[in-house]
Amino acid sequence: MQYCRTASIKKLARISITLVFRRNTNCEAMQQEQRARLPGRGIYAIISSLLLVACTPALQIEPGASFDPKTAAIGVEQPDNYWWQMRFRLTWPEDQKPDFSRHLIIAEQLLLPVIVEHQAQLPLWRFHRRAGRDGAGHQFSLIFFSDETTATRIRDEIDSDPLTQWLVDRELIEKVRFHQRSPEELGRLELTSDPNWPIEIQRSWPYFIMGASQAWLMLVQELSAIDEFKGEVDYPSLLLHYQEVDARLSSQWRDFGQHAYLHHLNAVFGYQPILIRSSELKTF
């Protein structure tokens, strides 16, 4: 089975990787001491696990930048603009369903700051979410249309952000990949749209999905601010926070998505019926 989700804003609580140990202790020295004292491997493994919990570093939360979203630009097809993709592959155990709540950590804590910083040079951008038991696996991506200089800066900022490595070390992120999506000299609007669509939809769709991604990101931040981070946050608390945010977000989508999004989108298209995968004509 494949899961696909394609996806401003007040001040965000920005995670700063000033690692703070919950106990003022040299954890490695403690583990070495216990290894020397305990002859049984099983006993040592239990003690080591307890020490790991006690010594898990916390994240220091600092005030973040405010996001004043910019509208998509017209006439973006310029010789120096291309499509780029920042792809985060997440760890996905074989016996578990994909945990889409982890995308929210990446969206709010890693990608939103670079979007805020570079949005004047990002005429079009969007999120892409997917999980399939195939070569691509479980991924969350930022796909954007920009020049090479801006794209390189975004890549470097993500790669050098200590939070990226911190999440890799905790096996939330398996790896991060960055590449150019449009190899041609002139990046065309339609190059990351579904080629099975009519060309008019291919070329206009990036504007639609950017607005949807902005709305989704704003929902994430608004819901995240309900129980705002303060001070130090450890890894289990970080996961739990975004699981709760994702649960609220999914609940709002389930209860209000038909009217708030599908109905009003149908209204924009003059309430014309639409062909759904079930082959039935429906209005919203």
C-alpha cells in the first residue's frame, strides 16, 4: 500500500540545539563504570538503557521568527529558475504503519525557518508527503522553484542545522537528499506536475498546491502553539507533542474538510460535478 499526502503564521517556538543533559553527569563514564562492575551482559544492558534515559539530551526552545506569507509570483519562468527538492527519508520499521506526525517536526522546526528567510526568492513551493514499501520509502519533501544560489543556501542551512543531525542520530530521519528536479536550461512550471493531466492543469497546479501547503503549515503552527514549547524539551516529549498536533489536525480535516476545502473549491469551479475514483459524479 502507498500513502500519499501533499500538503503564515504567528511566532513559532524554534528548537535550538543547545543540548542540555537532564542530569549533570558524565554518562559515558557512568556506563564504563557499570560495565566494569557487572559481569552479566543482560544486567549491563538494562543498566545502560536506564542511563541512556537519564542522560538523554534535551532541546532548548527559543523564540522563532514570524512568518508573513508571500503570494505566489507570476512570470517565474526565467532562465535561472529550476525546480529543486529537499527530500527527508524517515525511518519506517517493517512491522509498523507510517507515522505521519513526524513530518510536522520537519515542517515546523526545519523547513519553516528557511522558508521564512528565503521566501522572497521562492516564487513557488510546496510540500509532498508519501510512504510506500518501495525504493522511495517514507518521505517528506519541500519542492520549490528558485535559482541555484538560493537552492544551494537552503541545502547548506538544512545540512548544517544541528537539529538535522540530532534527528538522524535518533533515527527519526534516515537520510536527507537534495537534487535538481528540472534538468533543462529553462525550468518550466509543469515539470513537477503529473504528466497525465492536461497541460493547462499541469501549469496552473503549482499555484494551487502552494496555497494548500501554506494553509496546512499554518494549521500545524496554530495547533502547535496551543501547547507551546517552553524551556527544555527531550526527544520523547517532542514526538508526543507532534503526535497530539497531528491528531488535532486530522480531526479538523475529518470534521470540516468537506465544507471548508472541498465545497469551496467546488464553488470556485462553478459547482460542476467531478469524477471521483469510484466513477461516481459528486458535488461538494
